[in-house]
Amino acid sequence: MSTKTQWQAVCKVEDLIADSGIAVWTPAGPVAIFYLPQQIPALFAVGHFDPFSNANVIARGITGDLGGEPVVASPIYKQHFSLRTGVCLEDDSVRIPSYSVLLDGDSVLLEVPVENRSEAVA
Amino acid sequence: MSKKNLIVIGNGMVGHHFLEQIVETEAAAGFNIVVFGEEPLLAYDRVHLSEYFGGSTHADLAMGTADWYAEKNIDLHLDEQVTEIDRDNKRVVTPKGSYDYEELVLATGSYPFVPPIKGNDRPNCLVYRTLDDLDQIRASAEGGKVGVVVGGGLLGLEAANALKSLGLQAHVVEFAPRLMPVQLDDDGGALLRRKIEELGVQVHTEKATTAIVEGEDCRLRMNFSDDSHLETDLIVFSAGIRPQDTLARSSGLDVGERGGIVINNQCATSDANIHAIGECALWDQRIFGLVAPGYTMARTLAGALNGDSEAAFTGADMSTKLKLLGVDVGSIGDAHGQTPGARNIRFNDEATGVYRRMVISEDGKTLLGAILVGDNGPYDTLLQYALNGIELPASPEALILPESEGGAPALGPDALPDTASICSCHNVTKGDICGVIDAGCCDLAGVKAETKASTGCGGCSALLKNVVDCELEKRGVEVSTDICEHFPYSRQELFHLVKVNGVRTFRQLITEHGKGHGCDICKPAVASILATVWNEHILATDHVALQDTNDTFMANMQKNGTYSIVPRVPGGEITPDKLIVLGEVAKEYDLYTKITGGQRIDLFGATLSELPEIWEKLIAAGFETGHAYGKSLRTVKSCVGSTWCRYGVQDSVGMAILLEERYKGLRSPHKLKMAVSGCTRECAEAQSKDIGVIATDKGWNLYVCGNGGMRPRHADLFATDLSDEELIRAIDRVLMFYVRTADRLQRTSVWMENLEGGLDYLKKVVLEDSLGIGEELDAHMATVIDTYQCEWKTAVEDPEKRKRFREFVNDERKDPVQQWTQERDQRRPVTEAETA
Ligand code: SRM
Ligand SMILES: Cc1cc2nc3c(=O)[nH]c(=O)nc-3n(C[C@H](O)[C@H](O)[C@H](O)COP(=O)(O)OP(=O)(O)OC[C@H]3O[C@@H](n4cnc5c(N)ncnc54)[C@H](O)[C@@H]3O)c2cc1C
Ligand code: SF4
Ligand code: FES
């Protein structure tokens, strides 16, 4: 599959919530963006879709760190996903997509594939 | 393939249970099942027979329904006694016809033994076994004053209670020197006798009846061998049971010397096509006069008929625990110490009327049996010891000594047998957990990964942690009570840190006392502590990221990412207008609507963005949040109480509303449930709640630390006949003490069991203020109550907070994965199978 990507503005800085997540629509499907002001970098983006419950809920999980790894816990069955790689800490055969994200002025930019990848939407 | 005829004789408790089992097997498809019952009524619960006098009907006691029999294609012949088994032609005969069988099951139960006393067949001489017997007793009691039960065993005492409840002056006549000779010893029997006599039932022991003749003052007179006599209007014989083996005898099956149809481990009689189960069966020279062994036989036989070669009945435990005329009586295993070398430990408190005896093995290591009269508190713990051969502690007497004398409180997870189910989602037993620990797992996470325990609904996590900690500790592994890797403290220690140092935010706490950034364990725990101590809005900016999604969005997340809405309905009382609003809102948003187990209404399927709109409407109609998402007060269930109910002695609804309004905002280590019943009939099930209140004619009885759920526990009686003010003060203090000292996600039941000194200690703290913190607790509760706000009201009024409820911040589109279908006229999420 082609990996052509583009940076796209998905929301404003005032939409973010410190130490927590929000969800945005992207051509790659729903993405969860987390803002952890105490971490460097402070922004993380992973898929919003939870493969354990098949629901779009990841942005509503609790964030934190386990053994130094920044993580989010799925709000449904509580598995932890690395915010850097998307890998599930309880079962490393499961991985949710992770995206590059950065702040440009007051815009949050996300690097997403150009084509609509349907499996990410599920 | 033509079907075989399977005939069951007897439609009693065990016969019915057998049917329930067999229809679930694959073999069922190969059978035409025909059942004969001599009684005119469908199988009913004989164990609770006496409730018939308390107002229960046959329908209440029935074990199945005619519809169920029809649905399962079982051909049921009631009121049709089998009179003959023709084994040569494989046929049973009844007055209405004869029926062929390939397999035959005898579940004929037993009949009451009536001692051969002259005059025992006079009118008003009755027995106590069937509903028909009870009708006769009721009829006979009418117009009578005195009733006698012959036989002071378990059933006899139950019958005596029944006579008493029919308004008769009740007597028990026992041939042996003490009551319940099978289960109790002399001291136990004597205490039971004293207690029963205090209740107004007269007990006559060592009395042999020689004749029953016409009475002078009453209908009958019983003459005894010591020349004394007793006048009575009716006699109930309850002198033991005899297996109903008439058919087996007449058809030449092997029966025991003293009756009972001989069976092997597969419940087959001496004829391989004839089986016997329940009280009519004799296994290893023993009859089992209890229902549980009968059920085990029924399951065994269903398995055997289904070709399961492992199915075997291998005996059963006959320990019993009951309340006879309100008096606790328990008997476990070898209660009389008949095992060679057995030794006894006895505790006999005549002042409070508590007798306890333990029978222990010669080496002092195992518990062989026990007798309890007056208080069954230690029964469960003792039974676990006896059944599972758990090694006794060094000073076993602690198990039966009262706690003030240094007795041990109920055992924690240690007392659970290896077979105890810990996680029902993944069918993990305590034994499985010990297994993986022995194989090298050395922490909770490892055990979870290996056994999958607690990875389903997660409901078992607290119990799992208890078991794992306890097992690790037993193996010498130091178990950290740290809440998680971010804080080297337990919840209680964190509580103190927050309070003493005036910590107001999570960040402050972790910077000063922890490390890292926190996680989904410590954040909600600290949020709950902060809420209890300072009671700020949970969506205040500093707290918002600490909460589980349920708390963040003040609604419970469902499996498809939508939420449920549960408005508070204090005490379960609701006006028609409010009901209409609920209906209108549910209709407008197409919400699945259900009455909950907590006397309120749950609306399911709201999306994140709909939540504030819906709540705006509900609040306008006068509703408040029900905290169904929070670790806080859920509902105060009530019964209708004295306002309407003919038995009610206090206004239970009023009290329930008062309690619900008072404690509705309180954040606690785990959820809290309460209930108020208007009289001792206990329709609100208060004894299963964290706080249970039952009305008395003088005030209220308070029960604490009950639990339903996964590990049910009856609440303990805490104080009696309290006034409204006394009641509220006691509850205030119990709750505040709990909130301050309990561990994270610890219900009051577990908290109390782990509290050093247990119930007595809690009573001292709350009722006698032994720690001198009473006023502080009161003041703290007052602050919590004063600072209450409806979180939803605050949230919908604040545009900043409302922003949180956007599903996607850059788009108004709905969540694309939520798919719905209709069922029973309502909307529900599609199942995985339906999506595929
Ligand atoms: C809605 C309801 C079932 C129903 O349709 O009747 C329900 C639903 C849930 N129960 Fe319950 N329980 C409901 C009554 C009960 C009862 C009965 C009662 O309260 O009288 C019990 C047993 C009594 C008790 O708690 O002692 C009960 C014992 C549990 C437990 C086990 C608690 C325990 O100590 O073992 C859990 C799991 C937990 O809390 O950890 C649980 C958890 C849940 C959760 C919150 C599970 C979850 O996280 O999704 C369910 C979510 C409800 C929702 O989305 O709104 N629910 N649950 C009932 C709501 C009552 C209410 O109006 O608030
Ligand atoms: C008042 C009372 C309290 C009790 N309390 C307890 C308790 O607390 N705990 C406990 O474990 N047990 C208790 N028991 C005992 C319990 O009820 C029995 O163990 C249980 O009912 C046995 O079930 P069963 O099916 O073997 O016999 P039953 O329930 O007696 O059923 C046998 C059925 O077969 C029918 N039958 C017999 N012969 C024929 C025939 N030839 N043709 C057709 N039908 C026939 C009988 O009419 C009867 O309906 C109590 C019993 C009583 C009476
Ligand atoms: S508990 Fe008492 S008052 Fe309440 S409904 Fe039942 S019988 Fe009536
Ligand atoms: S996860 Fe253990 S009971 Fe559900």
C-alpha cells in the first residue's frame, strides 16, 4: 500500500484538554489526540478505535505512564496502549495506529495518509 | 430413530431437578419423557414448605411451570400414583393405565414416620410433609388452642413454629433426652431448649407416648409412660422420615435393611434400567434427608444417562445451618466427635446464650466437626475448614471465641477452598491462581496474564487481588500495599496525605509524594479522595483528566461507546409527571429503557454529544444526577411501608428519601447502596445492602456492611430501636469512617472483614466514640452535605464543560461504528454476529 501522507490541521489548541484526550475526524478515520503537558513531546495521536471492544472510545481513556512509557487505558476493558507506538502492553500482537502530530501556531497538525484507509474506520 | 421411553416416578424436588438437568443434555433428544406425580400439584419447594403458613402459595413455591413442561415436551401426569412396576415387561401401572419404559427413575422421596402408638389414627393426628398436610393442619388448628409436635428434631421444631404461627399454644414432645439429638450434644440441646421455651414453646424431653385418647379439656389426650399426660387439640407427628421404597420392594429391587432403594455410584438400582435418586435412595448404607445431595444424585444420573462415564455420586456433606424459631443452629461434620482420638473445644456463654463446640483431630490440625447454637457467625469459616481440610491455626479456639476474647474475625481469602470460583467470566478458581503462582507468577499482573482472571467484566478484580496478595504473602513474597508504581502509599495513606497536607490537586500530590505521571489506577483513586475531602466539582479543570470515562462524562459507558443515563429517583418514589418526562425524553432520543434493579429507570444508547441536551431536559423537569457512574451513593431502595402496607410499622419511603437526599453527593472508595424496609418482612432487602434499615415498632434497626454482587454477605445488625436522629448519626459515622479508612474499590463488606476487631470495633468507634473522633466525623459529613451540587446541573450550565461532550471536536458527524437494530420494540446495538 502506498504510504503517501500529508499534514492536515485537525483542531485548535483550545480544543485540547490537559492530561486527557479528544477525538477528531480525519481521512484515516477517527483519531484520538492527547495533550500531556508534563511530557516531552506533549502531543500524541493514536487511533480512536479500540480493537478489544470494537468501539470508538480511546480518546476517552485515562492517560499516564507505565514503566516510563506514556500510555492510555481503554475505557472499556482497560487494556493499555503505548501513546508512542500504539502497541498494547497486555498483548503485543495488538497495535492501534499511531500518528505524528505537532503544533503549528494554534493549530494541531496531524500526519495522515492521503487515501481513505477504510480498515482504520472499521 | 425411534425414541426410548424414560419414565420418572415422583414429581418432587429431586425429580424435578433431574428433569431440568436431563433436558439440557444431548441424550434428551432420544427420550420421550413421562412423569408421574402422586400429589395433585406440580413439584414445589418442600424446604420452604413452612412459608405456606406465612402467606406463600403453591405458585410461589412451585419449582417449574406447566408451560415449561409443555415446552420441553415432558408428558406430566399429576395426581396419578404408580402402583406397580412390572419389570419383566418393563411397564409401570397406575390406576389409569400402564406405560412402557426403557429407562425408569424412582424419585419417590420419603414419608413421615408415625410411631406405632395406639390412637395415632384419630382425627387431628397429622403429619408435616406436603401442602395437603399443611391444609389439614390449618383446618384442624381452627377452633383449637393447643398443638403438640411429636419429635424434637429439625422438622419437628419447624412444625412447632408453624403451630405457634397458627395461634396455638405449642408443645414439643421428644423421646430422647435433648432436642435435635442427631445434630446437637447435651449442652447445645439444653441451650436450644432454653431459647425455645423463652419463645413460648414448651418442650418435654424423655417422654414416651403410650396412647392417644379422647381429651377432656381439649380434643385429645396423650398419655405418657411416666403416667403423666398432656391435653391437645391436634398432634403433628414429626418423628423422622422413611424412604418411600414400596414400589421397589414389591418389584423385587434390592432395598436396605432399614429401607431405602440400594443404588451404586451412578444411581442405578439392582436393575440396570431402573435408577433411584433423592430421599428414597440408599447409597453406601446411607439415606440423605437433605435436598442438596438429592440434587447431586440428579445431576449424576442425568450425566450417566447422557453417556458420561465420569459421572458419579460419591456421598455428600450433611452439615446444616438453620434458624429454628429464630434461633441459630449449626451442625458440621462429625459433630459428636465419634472419630477415634477426636478432641473437643467448647465455648459456652450462658449469659448471652451462645454455645460453640469444635471437634478437632487427634493431632489438632484439622476440624472434624462443630456445633453452634445461638449464633451461626463462625459457621461459614468452620465449614470451609472442615470441608477442605484446611490446617487449623495454632490456637484453634480463636475460631469460636468471641472477638473481644481474642477470637479471629472471619477468614479472608485464605479460607476459600481451592475450588472457589474467583473469576466467573473466565472460570478461574482459587486453585488455578495458586497453580500459576506456584509456577512462578509473582504479581497480580502476571496472574492476570496467565489465567485471564479479571480480564472480562473486571468485576472480580478486588477479590482477585485479595487472593493473590494473600497467596503471595503465604509464600513469603512481600506484598506491596502501594496503590501503583507512582505512589509508595496505600489508599488510606494517600487519604491522610491529602487531608493533613491540604493537597488539592493530583499534580501537587504526585510531585510532592510520588513519581511519574500517574495511571488509570492512582488517578481515579486520588480523584475520589480529593472529592471526599474537598467535594469540588469532578469536572473542575484540575480533576477532569483523573476520572474514569464514566465519571468524566457522568454516565456509564456501554459496550459500543454510547452511554446510559440514570436520574436519581430517591427511594424509588416518582410522580406520574416525572415518569412522563422520562418517557418523552427516551422517545425523542430513541433510548432503550429499562427498570433497574435499584428501583429507578435507566435510559441506554445516548451518544456523548446527546448527554448534555438530554440532561438539560431532565433537569428542567426536576431530575438530578443519579451518580450511577460514581463511586458514591447509588440508590436507597424502599418498600412501600406504613403509608400503604397493612404490615408496615414506620414510613420506610420517607426514611429512604431522607437518607438518599442526605448522602447523595458522598464520594466513597466504592459504591454505596442502602435500603429501608417498613417491617421485618424486609421487602426492600435491606440486609443485602451496605446500609440497611428495618423498621421496628419502636424505631429502626440498623444493619451494616452487607453486599450483593459477586460475594454476597448478609449485613450485620449494628444497633436496634434507634430514633430517626440516632439512626442518622450512626450512619453518618459509619460512612465517614469507611470513607476515611477503606482501601480503593473496597466495598463496606470487605472493609469490615479486614478491619482489625471487626464489627465490635466498629460499634465501639461509632456508638461509643472510642477513638474520640465522633464529632470530627459528624462535622466532615456536614460539610459534604452542605457542599452538594448536582454535577449535571453545573455541567450543562457551563459552556466550557459542555465542550467536553463533543464526539469529534472538528466534525458533527455521528460515530460511524455504532450500529443499531430493533428488538422487542426498542433499539439496541447490533451483536458481533449480526455485524458479520
Ligand atoms: C443498571 C443495573 C442493572 C439493571 O438493569 O438492573 C446495573 C448495571 C451495572 N452494574 Fe450493577 N447494576 C444494577 C444493580 C446492581 C445490584 C442490585 C442492587 O443494587 O440492588 C447489584 C448487587 C448489589 C450490590 O452491589 O451489593 C449490582 C452489582 C454490581 C457489581 C458487583 C459489586 C460487588 O460488590 O460485587 C458491579 C461491579 C462493580 O461495581 O465493581 C456492578 C456494575 C455495574 C455496571 C456499572 C457495570 C459497568 O461498569 O458497565 C453496570 C452499568 C449500568 C449502566 O450502564 O447504567 N454491579 N448491581 C442496576 C442499576 C441499579 C441502579 O438503579 O443504580
Ligand atoms: C418441612 C420440611 C422442611 C425441610 N427443610 C429442609 C432444609 O432446610 N434443607 C434441606 O436440605 N432439606 C429440607 N427438607 C427435606 C427436603 O424437602 C427433601 O430432602 C427433598 O424434598 C427430597 O426430594 P425428593 O424429590 O427426594 O422427595 P420429595 O420432594 O418428597 O418428592 C417425592 C415425590 O414423589 C411422589 N411419589 C411418591 N411415590 C409415588 C408414586 N408411587 N407414584 C407417583 N408419585 C409418587 C411424592 O408424592 C412426592 O411428591 C425439608 C423437608 C420438609 C418436609
Ligand atoms: S417490608 Fe413490611 S411494610 Fe414494607 S412492604 Fe413488606 S410487609 Fe409491607
Ligand atoms: S472478569 Fe472476572 S468475573 Fe468478569
